[in-house]
Amino acid sequence: MGMRCCWRPRAWEGQRCCVPAAAQGRGASSAPPQINKCCFDKAPAQHFWLSQGKRQPRTCPCSLCAGRLWLQGCPRYPPVSPSSSGRSESAVCRGLAEPSLLICLSFGFSPDANAISLGPTKSAAAEMEAPLPGLSLLLVLLAVGWGSRAVAAWAPSPGGCELVQSTVDCTGKWLSSIPGNLRGDTEELLLDDNTIQVLGNASLLPYTQLCRLSLTKNRLELIKPGAFHSSQGLQELFLSDNLLFTNYSLTAAALSALQALRTLDLAGNRLTEDMVSVLVENLSSLESLSVARNVIMRLDSSIFTNLTQLLELNLEKNYIFEIDEAFEGLQSLQKLNIAYNYLPCLVGFGLTQLRVLNISNNIIEWFLALEIDDPFELEVLDLSHNRLLFFPVLPRQNKLHSLLLQDNRMSFYQHLPNGTSLANVTVQFLIIDGNSTNITTVRLWDELCYSNLSSLRLLDMSQNQVWGLPEGFLAQMPSLTHLKLNQNCLEAFHLLEEGPLAMLTELDLSQNRLVELGTEVGVGDILPNLQLFNVSANRLRALPPRVFTHTRKITTVDLSHNQLDLCPQPDVAGEAETLPCVDIRGVETLTHLSLAGCGLRGLGGRPFQGTSLIHLDLSDNCQALSRGLGWLQDLALTLQVLSLRNTSLSSASLDFSALNNLVRLDLSGNSLPAFPASLGALELHSLDLRDNCLPALPPGAARTPLGRSLRELYLSRNPYNCCTLGWWDALQRVEGLRVPDGREVTCSHGSRTLSPGALPEPVLRSCRWQTADLALLYLVLALPTCLTLLVAFAVVFLMLKERLLKILKNRCGASSPY
């Protein structure tokens, strides 16, 4: 019995309805035809009938191209066995541009009949039949009937996705399945932030050239075993933040087909170590694997057995507390990340091929490498944010250039702060491995002397409990360029040892207990390559004399929060300066200097003579400006950033006009009663006036050079008058000016604190009276009184006019001469 296919919505995945051929003839009755369903079952070539509720295997006459219609390359349908009527059938299936419509054309023919049925219908009730003389005529009809729509019908319809060359980005489109109408030559498909739950066998069939697929942050629970059969060239697969733990075994079967896969991201899928073992079991081609943010607790040798080509492994943010020879088979592994776990120690480290090891943010107390002479390739070791008690025992032969030990409990134990000596104290490590027990003995003071640190360039030991460094400690590091010892317990530090610090470019000794910095007398070059020197928040009262004269490349010095004074102008007649001070005169390379909170008093003379400072911080020095700003004369041509925060400024007469190149000025936290007039001539980009006593800004400030150049202005926490806010309105109209704390700016009206941008009408009326012209106001008040007096005078005059005239006549009258 011949059949033909009618249309079905695209959402009916793998289904279509079929009409018996008996209902297709010219004399067919108008009774509704019997509808059967033709469906896909698992593999694309296996179909079955659902007829009268029974499942009957049979070949469907119309191919759906394995459930996904696309423009080219639709596989031919398997040949159909002749039906009982002696007719053979063939089918052609094409999808039009409409995303929710599928039109199937089926034509049956026999040697003795030239009738071919055509069914481009959109509903079973509106079926059309067009018997034609032959197949060639059908093709002509297709070309003529749909010729006007050919371009639109076969054009790709991404449905909101963005297309850039061979990359299709469908991120955040609320898709519940992979679109089937994208370009067939897509190489990169991004489907992040959608709602896809299942990756079916037919989901990726149109995309045979796919190299990179990203499905992060979906609701993916299952990848069916045949999902990647048409995309076996896939090299990068990102599946993080999904729910793959629910059907991990079926997903593993699907992944096993990806023999070219290089990168796999399974982070955030609630996977255990057993699930991970199953998922990656057959992925021997992997080079990068991420199983971060899962629920892995223990690693052993069975998990990564076949990953012989793995170069990078990410295990961070799991619950790993034990590792038992899990990485022994990973002979190509170069980068290993086990940060944010619960490892208590790392003993017997022997991964000689590893280049980068990150085990930060664990609870590690001991790190012991194997005591072997084999060369290690290790270049970066991150042990920060752990509980290390001692300096790690490193491989004897290594290539370390970065050693990060920040935020531990580490110290050296030759002498304790109370004077107790531990120079000869040893510690024994008891290592139990199965039935064997090993004891390792380590001297606490000399445990680091066996490692080769000649290539080390960065050493970060900040936030520890280091009281002092062993003798010759830095001598082992001739290549050291960055040394960070901040936030420790150091009370003394020797800047010079012969040679070891010659390459140092950054030295951070801040937040210690330093009272002095020792130097060797007569040494010529002191830290010749030093560029950044930070000794802030210590107890220093002076630095070694002329310490910066030999640092030929110094650019940044932070001396803040020490009790220091700057040396005044050069000595007169060779007299030595008696008070201890810091001399930075003549340091031509210095550009950034911080002297915040140093207790500076009445700066005078020329402390910055011969320097080219760009950034100067003098904040939190209450008496530093008691003699004015004359001592800044040597910086007039170079200074760009000046901080005078909390320096007790209380006069608006300070003259800043000489600092022509200033672009950023901080005057916050002072007691300025008015806006300094000299600022109007500067072309600042940023000005901070917070926490002062300003009642208003000059009304014409927006029209000055300052107003035209200003881009950032801080104004909050000043007692502005709500009735003198003309300057505020003018600032709002300045193009390009930003007031970051504008919402915090308030003004006062009586006892009320208001926002200047939303003053109530009663306040505005009150302000109008207060700001009116007093002369005019007095005139208005006096005018009614004057008018009243004038009227009273007129009335009195009219009433007494005759009597007054008689009196005047009697007194002033005279007889006529004739």
C-alpha cells in the first residue's frame, strides 16, 4: 500500500504522520483518511509503524534525514521493498525556511502508471494532489512553483543566533534543543546559558564540520550514545555547570566516540571520582581536562589511567583530602591545579615532568619532594593560603622561577623571639605507605640548603611569621627579581649581601616591625636594579644615608606610616645634618613617592631638589603644610598627582597656581572654609573636596579653565547652603563632568538636610526671599508707609485749607502802594 507524508511541526522530533495511498486517488471519498505514525527508533535508519496501537517494523516512505532537516547532504532513504500493489516507492524530503514547518514530497510510480502524487500541504484537511506525466515534469513544477521562494527557502535561518564566519553564537537564547536550521559548515557552536536538557542522537547530525561545542550553564542531564556520530572531528567540548551526574554512564558512551577530542570541561556537574573515571576512560586523546567544582574526594591510580597525552588537569574546588599515586601514569602532564581542596600534606612529590603546580588554598602543613637527583621541570609552585609550618623541601634539581608561599604559618627556627636557639633541632616525618613505613629526618634550619634555587625570580613569603632569614638564604637566589616579605615579624633586614640582590627590581618589606635597615659601609652600588621599594607601616625613623643614590633605576618608594623626616636643603659649609632624615635629593629616576602618615612637620627648604616626581602623597600629615607650599617649587614642571588629604588645611589662600601640570588633586578631609581661588587656573582632571567646610562653590567655576578640564569631582560631606546652589546647577550642565558621589551630596536649610537635586517647593520659596535684593525689599516695604503719609497729608490740607489761607493772608498780607 503506497503512502505519502503530510506536514508536521518541527517540534515533533522524529515523528510524522502518513496517509494511506488509497486515500490519494482521484476518486477518493471525502471521508477523513486513516492516519498512522511513522517514527524514528534510536538509530536513524531504524523505523517502525504505530498502527492501531501496535508496533510494526517497516520502512517509512519519507526520510526525515535522521530527524534534522538541512539544505544539502540529506542521506538517501534506504530502498523500499515493493508493496502488495506492485508499486515501488521513493521519497524526497526537504525542509523549508519556516522553522516550524516540514513539507515532505512523496511520489510513487509503476511501469504502467505515470501518476505521481504531490503533497505540499500544511494540513491533512487541505491536501492537494497534482498527478503529472513523469518525474521530469515534477521537477519542472517544483522549479516554477517555488522558484520565487527558492532563495528564501534555502537560506539559513539561525533564529536569533549570531553568525561570524564559521562561528554561531546562540548564547542566552532560551533554547531547549539545538537548532537544526543553522549553517551546515559551522565549526564553532556556542550554546551557553540555555535550557537544553538532552543531547539526542540526531541533535548534531547537520554539523559534520564541528570542531568546538560549548554547552555550559544549561540543564544538560543526558548525552545519548549516538549524539556525536556525525561530529567525530570535535576537538573542544565544554559541558560545565550542568547535571551530567544523573546519566553519566550513557554520557560516557557518547564521549567515547570523540577520538579527536583535545579539550574537555566537566566542571560543576556534581561528579564523584568514580563518575569521572567512567567519563574519561576512553578519551586517550585528551590534552586538557577540567573537573573542577565537583564532589571528588579521593584520587587513586584508577581514575586517569588512559590519559597518556594529558597536558593540563584542573581539579580545583573539590573535596580532595587524599591522593594515592593518581598522577603516576600521566607522563605528559605539565600543568596541575589542585587548589581549594582539603589536602593536609604533600609528601613524596616526584612528578619530574610537571611545569606548573598549584596547590594553594588547602590545609597543607608539609611539602616534601623526593630526595632524588633527577632533574625536575617544575617552574611555578603555588603553595599560598595553606598552613605551612616550614619552608618547603623542594626538588634538588629544578627550574623554579616562581615560588608563592603567601599566607601560611611559616617561620625559620634558628632563634625564636625569646632568644631560644633551635639551630640543631630536627624533625622526623613518619610516612606510612601501605605496609611500609619510612622516616624522613629534616633539620629545621638547614632544610632549604639542599635545593637549587639559582633560577628563582619571584619569591613571595608575605603574610607569614618570619622573624628573620637564615644566613646565606638570599645568596642561593642570584636571579631573584621580586622579593615580597610584607606582613611578617621582621625587626631587621640587611639590604646588602655581596651580590645576591643585584638583580632585585622589587622589594616589599611593608607591615613588619622594622626598626632599622642595615647596609654595608663603603659598598658602592646598593640594589642597583631596584625599581620598587616599599617599607610602609614599620617603625623606621631613618634610612641608611644616601641609600637611593646608588639605586640607578628606582622609580617608586613607599615610606608611608613611619616616623620619618625629609632632609632639608643641601648642607651649608659642610656641616652635617644632626636630625635623622631621609634624603631623596638628586634621585632623578624617582617618579612616585608616598609619605602618608609620617608625622612630617613644617616642610621647608628644597627637599625635592633634583627629582622628577610625578606622584606625591602627603596625606595624614597634620603639620606638613604649616609653612605653605613653597617647598614644592622644584616639582612645578613634573608633578601630576598630589594628595593633601587630612593635612589640616584651613585657609583658602593657598596658592596652587605654580603647579601647572597637576591633573589630580586630593584636598579631602580638611577644613577649607571656601574654595581656593588659585584652583580656577589649573586644568585638573580630578578634584576631591570631600569632608571640608565648604558652604558653596564659586558660581562661575564651570566657566574657568578648571571647569572646562575637570572630568571627575568629589563633593560630598560638606555643609552646603540649599539657598546658594547656583553652582550645582551649573556643574550639572558641564559636558563630560562626572560626580561619582553625587547621590551623597546634601545641603542644609535650617535644621533640615536635603538633596540639592530635589528641593521641595516651600524651601525654594523660602530661598527666594532670602536671596532677594535687600534694597528692593526695603523699598517695597517702605512704599505703603510713604503712600499712607502722603494721603493723610492731603486730607488734612483739604480740611484746613480756608483757615490756613486766612492765616497766611493775615500774616503775609500788605497794603497796596496806591
